[in-house]
Amino acid sequence: MNSSSYDAAKPPAGVRVFLGVKIAPDISDQLASLAKELREEHVRLVAPGDIHLTLVPPWNETSCPEAIEKVGQIVSKFNPFVLELQHLNYGPELKRPRLLWAEGAASNEITSLRGALLHLFNQKDERPFLPHVTLARLRGNGAAIARRHPIGREVSFTQRVNSVELFRSPPPGATGYQILASSPLAERASPASDGDPD
């Protein structure tokens, strides 16, 4: 693999990357539309193409090709699963909200996958895992924005997760996430998976 696109002209600190699940375009378009009510407020709406679910928070990676290989080896041991997004809500604290997000269920499949990936890159997150996709970042008085726009509600979006993506965070002054690699989950069938509607 030619790694010059990753290594050349990069600072010693490495590239800022994270692992997550890319939300399908049909779902991300619908999710983005739910946040449009806030467009007149002091918020930063997430573009539909950037909507994702984070599994491993950002870190500085000095060798992206090596990271891609490691992720592929781990991810290939897990079966595809269904991600369910069930609630539109403000977070992470209702009293001091900073985000508008869609929350999902922490199934055994996604929790186990996330744990393996955190361990792989020596990352730790002591907070209880709440799968979510961010739709808007609130600026200024988030509580006041939430009071003016009580848009929390039940939603119902399901997506079959077949891969995990290595994203690159935008450099300072830029916007948008770049997918450096997409690592497929195991291709073998799992007819007895937990409640999988497929």
C-alpha cells in the first residue's frame, strides 16, 4: 500500500482519526431534516454526509495504513447487526445541553464491537455507552435553545451495519469528515442473531 498520502508532509503528532459507523444517506437526510428547526438559532448543523455514530473517539494516529490493517482484523470477527435509533433528544445533559442527537439502543453486538476497538487502540471511556448520532452542536445558551425548541420525540430508524469506518477529522479551518477506510464485518450469515428482523 502506498502510504505517502498519509505520511508525507504530516506533523509528528499524526493524523486525527476516529472509528465509527457511517449513517446511510436515506437515513441521514431524514435525520438532518429533524434539526432544521434550529437553523435560526446559534447552532452548527451537521451536514447529512457527515452524520455518523462514533465507536472510538478521536486520537492522533501516526500510521494510518497500520491502523486500517488492525481494524480490519478485529472487525472481520464480528457479524453484521442492526442499529436502531429511537429517540431525538438534547444531550449529553438535559440541564446543560450542547448537542441535539438521535439516541440508539446499546445492543450486545455494538457494545462488544466497541469494546474490542477501544482495547485495540488503548482507548478508554468510563461513561456508560449511549449510541447516538449528533445532528447539531449548540452554541451559547443551550438550555435556552432547548426551551425554545422542545423537539425531543420518539423516532424509528434502523440500519444494518455491515462495516466500520476509519474517519479523518477535518484539519483546522476545514469542514467535513473523510473516510480513510471501510472495514467490512464478517460475511458469514447469522440466522440466530438476537432479534435480527432480516
